[in-house]
Amino acid sequence: MAIYGSIPFMIAHSEVNSVGLLWLNAAETWVDIEASSSQGVVSSIVDFVKGNSQIPQQDTHWFSESGIIDTFLLLGPGPKDVMFQYAKLTGSTQLPPLFALGYHQCRWNYRDQDDVRSVDAGFDDHDIPYDVLWLDLDHTHDRKYFTWDPYKFSDPIGMLNNLTSKGRKMVTLVDPHIKRDGNYYIHKEATDKGYYVKNKENQDYEGWCWPGSSSYLDFLSPEIRDWWASKFALDQYQGSTLSLYTWNDMNEPSVFNEPEVTMPKDAKHVGGWEHRDVHNIYGMLMVMGTYKGHLMRSNGAQRPFILSRSVFVGSQRYGAVWTGDNIADWAHLQITIPMILSLSVAGLSFSGADVGGFFRNPSPELMLRWYQAGAYQPFFRAHSHHESKRREPWLFDEEYKLLMRDAIRVRYTLLPYWYTLFFENEVSGVPPMRPVWMEFPNETQTFGMNDEYMIGSCLLVKPVLEMGATSISIYFPGINEVWYDISNYKRYNGGQTVSLPVTLATIPVFQRGGTIIPKKNRIRRSSSLTYNDPYTLDIALDKSGSQANGTLYIDDFNSFQYREGNYLLLKFSFEKNVLSSKILKGPGKFKTNAWLERIVVLGLQKQPKSLTLSRKNVKSSELIFTYDENKNMLTIR
């Protein structure tokens, strides 16, 4: 069976150096990985008996079915250098619109407009923010994409406008298989123009997928991608608006009736290429066309948002990716972390997993723990199969509902930090969610970690991943670092492993000393309603209790105007009891009505006698503050 995607990229890391290797080939590729040693067998046995702990070398062997050997070696020398070089070579993730970093609610399928209205109202009734509601394939008329079921979704514009009035969006499914129906305009045009992939007899290839008998567009052709892009125009996709975005699923492509559940290798593409030569790039080329369609429909005014299941080198330029169909069990929750970290290191920084698991029914505890983990991962979406029970947060007992709501809300308070990280990611290639070793490349204790990770340089996250857990063991990296629990502000020194008690309410997250994190603490229905809300700065002082730095990026959260310099990039510095801000770049023509409302300083060892606000050409003024001696915490309002 074909896997969802292929990124033939490897990064090798030691305490001294990091290097990357890209094997640029879209054919079926096998990478054989084996542990070896520079020593012989006898020496290895002697070392084992003596208890020596030499780290084994990893050897890799690369094989592709067809194509040329086209490799790129990225020389680092550090892991962030490799990420920068990889982004310059293959492209970086474009800054997503802010709503895409919020919470997404999905199910196969919400039945009709009344169901959509009910789910949307449920979030409001229970004071749970969300940004995007998703419709799977059964929103269509007889599973024909770019259509709506005329009975279940008779007024899609009205449905979309209701969501838009609350600052929310919708995503619908658009897959690459086209139903072979002579009355379906997409199929008729594609047939007349010869736009389908051919079989070995040079006839339109027919396979079986959700609609039944289907054919597949040949996205290798720029002409066909442009035609596909035109179908997203508002006058072509009837019932769509600029607040409707797209989910490209099954784009490996999936073919149910083939032995490998994908297109046969001897299928023919434009230019005479066989499918065996280009299989791994097919899905990305589809998304490329979808991306162009979203650009064209707004005349380049809006940043697209697209989710794809199939990926290849460079897919990060066009949208987000998720890990695919998973199962509601603890093992699948646990594996989400190494999967998303691997995707992030391979350039796909906007990635996530189905919260709760796609198949089966999660227990309340599992569902809660998945929300708590997902709130600290880049793409945050709950999704489920039509045969599973409905699982909107308010369908669980009150205790669990409130804790799920807390997890979603904490995601929204941190959106300014996430948004800043994604701006930095577009520039540097360093992913927002990253392995601990990427921040602490010299600490061998971090090299094998797959259950704790960093969000940017500031937050260390260790989700609770075990059923019935009452404690967790967490390693705090950095012998000269200090870490603050963001829930109770307790301080921990780096370079040690600590066992901590946990309850159902616990999300173990720690802010690194010496950092400043921007937040917005007001709870709104959706992210767009927070645009002009005030900011809070959480300042965690370093081990000496004297210094911290951080950045905040702001733009209009939706357009490409930031690429014209219309944005604000601020640097905050705390040193010698003085907090200062400096404009690093911008603002161009950009203006914001947001302001700084609250400052929290952690690790301040002594209560100040007074605080003064000084601004250029403005008279200084005294500030009101409180100081908690037990927590060494200063709060300024």
C-alpha cells in the first residue's frame, strides 16, 4: 500500500556538527538504515564486556526505482544552519493566515446545514473558541467535487456568511479523483480536453475511489494545473466565498481497486512519463494548482490555506499537512510527537495529527490528553470517522469538557507567540515545533527524545501520554538554564531529570529563563476577533535573575502586505531592571490599535520600590504593580 508522502531528506547530528542530505527523486524510494560501528566485531564485543558506551554509527543506503541520482549535501555546521539551507533550497513554509493557527473542528461528516449551525452554536454556548469548521466528502452532490448536496446544503452562501459573521471560516474536501459522470461538468471538460492520466493503452485511466468509477487529472501538466486553479474562482465554484478554504485528501493518489491502493506504475502522464517516475510528487502538484486557485480567486489579496495528505519535497510552500488516518488509542497519541517532529525537521513545519484519533472512540481521558497535546502542536484539528461517536467537547462530562476548553483556550492565548514563530520560520526555516536537540545540540541526553519537545526557543513541552498517569519524568536541558512551570511559576534548574505529579488538569509546559513570550489573554469566539486586543508579556528571567529577550511580530494576519514591509517586528529586552522595546523592522504602512496591557516578570528576587514608564517626548509616569514574594513574580498593569 502506498504511504501518504515521501520526503527523502535526512539530517545527521552529533555534539559537534549537523549535516543534511536530500535525495531528490520522486520515484519509489527505499532507505535502509542500520547501526554500525567504526570498530570491528571483536572490538565491539570487548567494549560491550567492559561496559564502554560508544554511540553506534548509523549507515544508510538509498535506492530509487527510476530517475537520476540527484543529491544535495547541506553542511550546517549546526542544526539550525541545516534548516536554513534546506529552506533556501526547497522553499519555506509561508506565513499562514492567523485563523489557520487556531482550533479546527472536523468530522466525516457534519450531516447538513442544520448540523453545521448546531455545532457552531455549541461552541458559543460553551464558551469554546474555534476558527474553522470542516466538511468532508458528503457535503457534495453525489461525491462530485466543487458541488453541494442540493438538499442537505441548499444555501451554502448563507451558511458561510453565518460563520463569517463570527470571524470563522469553513474548509471543504476536494480530492483528485473525478467521478465519471457525463452530466458532471468537471468530468466532461476534463474528458474533452484530454486532461486525465492515461493507462498503458493510452486511454483515460479508470480507477475506483469514493465516487465509484473515477479518473485522475494529470497534474504534471502546467496547463492542467492552471485549469484546475480556475475551478476555485467564485463564479466557477458555485456556493463558495472567500472564507471557504480547501482540503486535498486521497492525493497519493488513492485507488481502491489496485493492488497497491494507488495508481499503477505503468500509467502514463504528460511528456511520456510513467507513474513510477513521478508518484511521490503527484499530490504536491495537485496542491500547487489548488494554491494558485486560491491566489487567483482573491486577486492575490489573501493568503491561501490548504491541507494536504500527500507531500513531497517543497510541499511546505503550499500549505499544511496532517499525519493521516490514526486510531483512538494511547499508542497513536504517543506516536504523534515523533511523527510531527520528523515532518518539522523535513521542512513541513505546519503539521499536526487528528485530535482524538480518526477511527474508534476515545475514552474521556484519552480525548482530554489529546487536546492537551494538540494545543501545543502546529496544526490543531479534531477529526473523526462517521462510524465513531460524536465527540464535540460538550458531549463529554462537565469535568472533561471544561478541561478540554482550557486546553483550547491556552492555544488562543499563545497565538501571538505561534504567529511570531511562523514568521521567523518563513525567514529562517527553523520549525516552530522542534526537537530538544535542535535547541541544545551539545546535550546527548536530548538526542533520542521523542516525548518532549520545544515550541520555539522559549517553551519546553512534555504532554501526558499514559493512561491513568499520576506523575511524569521530565528532563530539563541546559546546565546553565532555568525553567518556569507556566501553570504555577515554580522554578527548575536545567541539567536534571525531575519527577513531577500530574492531574487531569496538568499540561506540563515550562518557559525557559531569559525569554519573553507575547500573549493575548482575552477569550473571544475566534482569532479574528482578537486582532485589536491588548498584549501581555510573560518575562522569565535567566538564572542570574537579571536578563531576558523576546520578539513580537504583528501584521494584518491575512494578506501578503507583510512582504512589502507592512508589518511590525518588535524586540523586547529586560536588563538591569529595565524593560525596553525596539522596532527591528517595519512598520511601513501597517498600523495596529493593539496595546500592551500587562507584564508578568518571573524570577525577580526582590520587590521594586517603584516602577516608571518612560516614552519619547512623553512625560514619565508611575506604574501600578503587585509582587508575590512566594513566587518571585512581579505583575504590572
